[in-house]
Amino acid sequence: MPLRSSGDRMGQNTLQQAIFRWLIIACVVLALLTSVLLALGYMLKENERKTRALIEASQHDQQSTRPRAQQVVTAQPHAESITPLIELTNEVSPTTELLPLSEQSQLTLATQGGEESAESEVEAKVKAQLLKDLARLRQLEQAKQTILNNLVCQDVSQCRFVDTSSIELGCVVAVNTIGKSMLSKAQFVQTFSQNDSECEERISELSLTCHHNMCSIE
């Protein structure tokens, strides 16, 4: 009996030691696993932080680059608009470049004054021509009314030829003696002389008649 009890005790001690060893090994393994997991978590966190920092830096660079690009694009039209001014400046004659600023300004004013005077002369000529044409049209209208109002006759002896040299008036027309005297006035003679003679009729080839108490040409 004493031998069995001592053997049992030794077996229990051995079992306890084995369990204790396994517990120690398990604790060591758990500690190692925990440290490995913590290290991996720290590395992942640091990697994520660095990635965010890189993304924010790239976005900041893009935002700072856009205004510069817009400034360059905006500056190009200004440069193109300045180029013609530079070309015009280069086209200035050497004599003008050598003049002082006061003389250059006087020369510029004189040039502008010459251009304005030339324009005013052209306007005056155009205005004078328009007034002349209007006066001629009024004279032609008066001549037409004079012809229409002086066609009445009793016989052919009261009819006369009048060469108006105007297609608008009928070239050579027949009027009575009163109409002939009225159309022979200086104002009408001058108007007829200014007409471009496009008429082919000749008085020598025509003859007068008093038809239905109205002077006419046959």
C-alpha cells in the first residue's frame, strides 16, 4: 500500500509538471502571436497614414497647378494682342524714332489734322454733288410740267421744236410758242446742256403737227 501511494504521487507530480510546461508554452506562443499581430497592425496603420499623406500632397499639387495653367492660357491672348502693337512700333520710320517726343506728338497731330481735313474735303464734295443733282432733278421736273402745260395749239404754226437732250423729257418735244419761250430761259437751257445726250432724234428729220389741238411730232 505505501508503495502504491508513493507511485501515485510521483505520477501526479509528473502530470502537473507536464501541464505546467504546456501552459508555459501556450502562454509564450500566445505572447508571440499577440506581438506579431500588434506589429502587423502598427505597420498597416503607418502604411495607411503615409498613403493618405501622399494622396493629400498630390491633390494639393494639382490644385496649385490649375491656377498657373489658367494664368498661362489667359496670358496668351494678351500676348497675341500685344504683338501687332509691337509690329506697328517696329514699322515706325527711323526718322520718327529719332525725333523728340514733343516733335513726334506734333507730327502725329499734324497727320491727324491732315486726315481730318481730307475727309472734310471729300464730304464737302459729295454734299455739293448731291445738291447739284437735286437741283437738276428739280429743273427737269419743272421743264416736264412746262411741256405738259404748253401743248395746246390752233394750227401747226403755233408749234415749235425743243431739244431737251434728255430721254426723261422725251428728247425732242413739240410745244406751243409760249412753251418755247419759257423753255428758252437760261435756267432750262443750262439744265438741257448738262444732260448726257443719249437721244438719237434730230430736229431736221422730224416734222410738227397740230393734232386734236395739241402740238405733236410726226
